[in-house]
Amino acid sequence: MHHFRRLVGLVLLALLLLCSVSYASEDAGEEARAKAAIETFLRSYAEEALLYTDTDQRVCTISDPALALSGEDASQLLTLSGGEADLAQMRDNIALIEKKAAFYAAARQMQNIFREDLRLTYTYRELELGENTGYASVTENAGFRYTDSVRCSVYETIYSVDLVKLAGQWLVASATDGSQFDADHPTAADFDVQAALEELHAALEAEACTVIYPLSWAEKAGKAGSGQIPYHGEHAAAYAYTYARQYAGQPREAFYSPQFESYAGRGGDCMNFASQCMWAGFGGSQTAAAIDSHDVPMDTAGETVWFGRGPAAGSKVKNTLSWISCSSFRKYLTGTADGLGMTGSNASAEPGMYATILHVSAGSPLSGVTAAELVGAVAHVEGVGGAHAHAIVLTAATGTRRSEIWFCSHTKDMTHIKLGDYYLGPIKVYIPRYLRTSGPSGSAIHPDRIPPALVSDSAALGFRCGEAQYSMTVTVTAPGKTEGVSSSVSQTDSCAMELQFETPGLYRVDCSAQPTETAAVNKRTFYVRCLESPAEEQGADAVPGPEVPAWLFSKEEEIAPPASGN
């Protein structure tokens, strides 16, 4: 009897396991079908909005022309993430997305923005499937090249997607990326594509940019002397490229600076990253001791302060809201959260930052300054929190039009993206000029940061000072090494050594300068990233998109075809 009971138990256990496997397999099949619908839809949208390919975005959606619905299916009222919706409302969601794709395709062609080698990958942050509805939070990572740039571009977009199951199929019922566009246009009837393009064309041709000089920068330009550390925008841009995502298929954490605390997933890392870039442009030292001690060029004195912290600093070491919050940074500079005030650090005589400020209307070029001045500037653009709630770092510019300016950002993570690709609304731009200090700045070290290099590339790594030094030494340590190679000079104001990169990773560059034989040694540390290979993104070539009405262009303008190469 004992053996019989044991046998029965084993049989029941086997049946339970078999059922569990069956249910698991069924669940996996449902998830696979849901993901297939989502990715088919998102790829179709991307191909039209980015490559200007005429696609049918209704496929795998509630508006799919091949969908055969019963009367019962068509009359259902289903609960989506935004509330209850019937078939007509869900189809309106898809119609709005079609209009959105058409608008961005035309808007980008209007600006002569073309790309090639687009590759898309999808990762799921959340996927929940019920009996007849589902929800997904999915990150789209894209890699490509602009046809007028040799540098690889990377971006991420996080979509919230509602699904319904009708006629035995999982179908997309709505999708949003949380953009200002989606907030401004809740239904398809609210958005007139042609009218929006006419308005954009007029805005692109208008120069509606106000340049604010709270102090007499014109008299001080290029004359930063005692007590002033000049800003090097190209070094800020190099830092941005170093710590922005380089490959679409790798996590952001693989590229964020380990010397600073990250706020990704904690309200956003955008302004924290922008502050790091400005700090690097002023010559900040990338050591835990320097960062947690809030060494210059962080601003710790007086009524206006601006400083950050490292990841393991502990509760006693703080950062300021001006370092991590867009509105607080504006208040730091101007005294008001809207950035229109005439007090703050810009109007102060105490230690702190001075910056030129641009208030730019929707669509307008960033006129009033040169393209070179824009490199290393910080811009506040539309974000989840409003019109100027997101910070980006301008990293390259061939002109002042939005299609001629590139940027990098954190959360959302974007690398070498054209400003006119995504941000057509009003912008506030901050161009740091110098940092006031409490003492002389002639011996201040300015690391010559460079953008990421490739294995086998050669580059000069070093630094400079505001005046000649008794002795200067630069030491470069390769990834995984404990000892570096050094080069020293004396009675000069710069020191560098030529290095060929051999190992992917971060190269540490230690700089030291001694003003006189008896003076204390000043030190700075920075890092240079070496990449194994370019971020090659294989995919379909860009093709001419839908015809754009002739009225959008002057007689001299044409839509440029995609270039055959870079």
C-alpha cells in the first residue's frame, strides 16, 4: 500500500509539472505574439518618421485593414491605461500616431536632416497581459549616422503601449513616448499636419532669439585674468561624448561617469550630467577626493552655490539642487526659476559662474552668438515637467540653425543627435564664460579633454596653465594598469605627450604643475575613453520620404537626397 501511494503521488506530481510547463509555454507564446505586434508597429513608425519611408502603420494595430472583427468585438468597451475606450477611440489613437509620423518626417526633411544605417533594438521594462487587454513599457534603442556627420548617433525612446486582444490577436491600441507633442494633441482631430508644418516653416525662418548679458561680457571676453577661470566649451563637449552612451545595444550604466552619483530612475540624470559637463569645461578634477571636497571649479561660497557629489560620498556630503535641477540652476544663475532674473551668480561679485543666456522662441535659430560659442553650452528644452524641464549639452555645431547643432544627454539618453530632430519648441541656452574664484587663477590647470578615440588612434594628452610653471608633468595610465607613462617639462605653460591607444576603456590622465620651486604642486585628473570600434549600426538605408508640399520651401531650397556616404 505504501508503494502504491508513493506511485500515485509521483504520477500526480508529474501531471502538475506537465501542466505547469504547458501553461508556461502558453504564456511565452502570448508574450511573443504581443511583442511581435508592438515591435512591428514601432518599427513602422520609426521607418516613416526617421527614414521617410511610406509605411502602413495600421498593421498589427486596432486599425489593421486585414482585421476581421465580429459585431461583439467591435462593440466592446475596454479598459486601457488611460481609461475606458471603444473601438472608435482606439482607432483615433492610431490615426494620431500616423499624423505624428507624417509631421516629423516632413519637419525633418524641411531641415535637410537625413540619416542612414538605422538599427533598432527593443527591451521591455514592463509587460502585463490580461485576458483581453495588456500594457507594455518598452525602450527603443536606435543607432545610426547622419549623412552629414561621420560620428555615430544613439538615442533611446521609452514608449507606453496599450494592447487589446480581439479576433484572437494582440493588437496595439495606443502608444505614447511622453513627449510634449502627445500632451498637446490628445486626439487626431486636434492636429492639422499641414497647418503645423506651415507654422514650423515660418518659425524656422524667423530669428526670434534674445541674447542676455547681465554683465558686460563683451568687455571681459578673452580677458579672464586673476580670479577668473575661463570656460572651454570643447572640453565640456568632450566630457559629454565620453560619458554618453556610445552603442545602442549596451546599458547606459556602462558609460556613465563612475566618479559621480547617478540620478537615472530618481527624477532624471539630465541636469546632473549637464553640470558635470560644465564642471569639466572649467577644468574639474575627476577624483573622489576632489569631487566630495567640492574643490574648485565647484562653487561653495556665498549666497549662490553649485556643487555635486560622488556615488559613495555618504549622507554628510551633499550636492545642491542647482547641480541636479533645471529650475534651480536657472535660479542659481539669475535669481529666478524662469531664468529671466538679473541677480544670482551672473550679477554677483562673489565666487561663482558667469554665463551668457539665450531665450529662443520655437523653431528659431540660436542666433546672436557664433556656432563655436554654442559648443559646450547647456540647453533647457521640453521635458516631462514642462517647456524647459530637460537639460541637454550642445556638443557640436556647424551653424546656428537647429539642424546644424548636435547634443548629448542623459535620461533620456541621446548621443550626437541634431537639435532640430527632436526639439523644435522654445529653448533656454546657457553659455558659461568664466568662473570667479577667491584667488589667482594663473596656476589653475586646464586639462585638454578629448572625445573618445579608437584603438590604434594616436592623440596628444595633456594640459595647460594660465602662465608658465616651474615644472609640469603628465602621466597616462592605460585601463587595467597600475603604472603609467610620464612626460615632464619646465618653464612653460603646457605639457602633453603623444599616446597611441591600444586597449578599450578609460585612460587616466594625471596632471601636476608647480608654479615655483618652493610652491605647492597643483593636480588635476581626467579620463579619455578608447572604443574598440565605431558603433556600426547595420540597417536599411534612408530613402526619400513622402513628398513635401512646394510651399514649404523657397525657390532656392530643395530637399536633399540621402548622401551615399559620410
